[in-house]
Amino acid sequence: MRRGALALGALIALALPGSATARARFDTRVLALVPTPGFPAMAYAAPTGRIYEGTYDNPLGSSVPGRVLEYDGDGSLLRSWTIAGENLSGTQGVQVGTSDAQGRLLLLDKSPPRVLLLDPRTGEQTTFASFPAAATPNYAAWAPDGALYVTDYGEAIIWRIPPGGGTPQPWLTDPQLNGAPFGTTGIVLMADRRTFMIGIQSEAGASAGNPSTGRLFTVTMGADGKPGPLRQLWESGPAEGPDGFAIARSGAVYVALLVANQIAVIGPDGHERERFPSSSYGGANGSSVPFDSPSSVRFLGTDVIVANQSYFTGTAGHQAILDVETGEPGLPEYIPPAAGTVTPAGHAKHRARKHRRRKRRRHRRVR
């Protein structure tokens, strides 16, 4: 009887969800290889569970327009869209920065520098904002009022795009963000919904410190919408190239190190907790594709989805989307109800007039 009970217990344990398939921390799997034109720079995990990847610029040049690829959670390629209106000068590339309240994708295009809306239901592409020629839109995050904040890889600027789109305006400029020649990288709205975390890859333009180290900063938005002072949270090692990052519910920050070929884990207090893999530059992660210029990290459940760009070597077999188990859930992306949408003034006035007419008719009937 005891043997039978033990066997029954083992069968029940195997039947429990996740009991036989639990993944170890930092278990890494290849979700998908990215087809031509390749060079994936940011894998976006949408609230729907779909994963979107844009093809970014080839450092050797290319005449092929950028593409946006849609994958399911298992890594199957479902659809793709070719970006219209790009300047095919060899520096073109697109990243999927976020999505809006209607489920449309916000695309950060490099040439010309602009933000596009892509509706996955119809494939329609529309311009949300256009930047000055010197800008390089890099990462994006929403604020509660529906404004979009965009980092600039070419300049030490955080841009603000008004709710509903329009002309970007510099929101934050600071010498500490001057990476010379690099500007700002990742940006995430933190749990208080008032503070942004911002990254830079190097500090070459700063007046103090090691010019080859990257940083994470926080900046809190005041009641007037203006930025407060920059506060440094963390500094990388020399020539490691911190790029995109994601925040866990615990407050831990997972940072892609583009040059060191690692993921760094930073505590909420700014102290570095661990690295994966533990040794720099080799990139061995236990999967068939090593880290090779990992450039972005986004949470999908307890996994982080990593874009493996292979920027320096251009190895097609390394240009992939990787799935890394962290063992902890991510902070959900904040997408406010006003994200991407605004009621045109004329339409609002028309609705107000109709409301007043209905009110007058009801008043006459009552009398």
C-alpha cells in the first residue's frame, strides 16, 4: 500500500502545472532566428503575449527597408510588415518601442527619424511624430497623461511627444547624458508612475568619472511636468555598453550589456547583484546561440526576451530573439488609456453641441 501511495503521489506531482517543466534561473532558449535584413535591436513583448521585432541598421550598409516581425510566444513567425517611406541610405532601421491603448505598435524609425503607428489588424502605417534630422529615436515610455518620452541615441536629450502625437520637444537635456558620440539608451516608467529610469552607454561627454562606463539614472517628473534632478543609480564597468533594460516587480533591474555580452542584475539600491554569464565577452549562455551584442531586455512573465543583435560581427546565425528565465515576474508595462489617442478639438466641440441640443429637447418635453 505504501509503495502504491508513493507512486500515486509521484503521478500527481508530475501532473501539477510547471512541476516537470520548471526552468532554472537564467536557463536560456533560442526563441527565434531573425530573418533578413536582420540586426534585431529591440524585442518588444506586447500585452497580448505577441513578440514584435524590428530589423535595425546594418553597420556595413544596406539598401533594404526595415521590417517588423510578429512572433507568438513559442517563436513561430506569424506575420511581417515592410516599413514604408524610409530613406534607404544604408543607415535605416526600425525598433518597436511600445504599443498604445488601441494595440497599435509605436515604431521608432531611424531614417528619417520619426515615430510611426503600425496597426497590426490592418497593416496601416501612419506618422505619429517627426524628429529633427540629427535625432536618433531609441527607446520610448508613456507617461500617465498620454505623452510619449523618447530617448535619443545621437544626442543627450529626452524628447516629449504630446498626447496624440505631434512635434517632439526636448524635455530633459543634461551634460551627464552626453555619451559622445552616444546619447541615451533605455527608458522605463517606474512603479510610482512619476519617475523614469534612463540609461546611457558611455559618459564620454561628462566632466568627471570614467568616460567608457555607462550609467543608470532616475529622474522624477514634478507636478508641473518638468524634470527634477538626475540621480545616478548604477555605473557599469569600462567598455561594457549597457543598453536596454527591464525592471522586475521586486525592483531589480536587468540590463543588457551590448559589448560585454552579459545581463547585469542591479538591485533597487543600485548595487550590482549578479551577472549572467559570470564571465565577460564570451557570451556562452547554455543555448545554441551565445549572447552576441544583446541590446534589449523585456519581461514576458518571468522570462526576459533578449534581442541578440550581433552588431559587431554580423553573424546571421546569432541574430536571434532569446528567452531567458529569471524566476521572478516583471513590472507590467504602463500603457495609459490616453496612449496614442486624442480627441480632435473640432470633434469634441461637435459632441458638446450635440449634447446641449439633446439637453434642450429633453427640457422642452418635461415642460
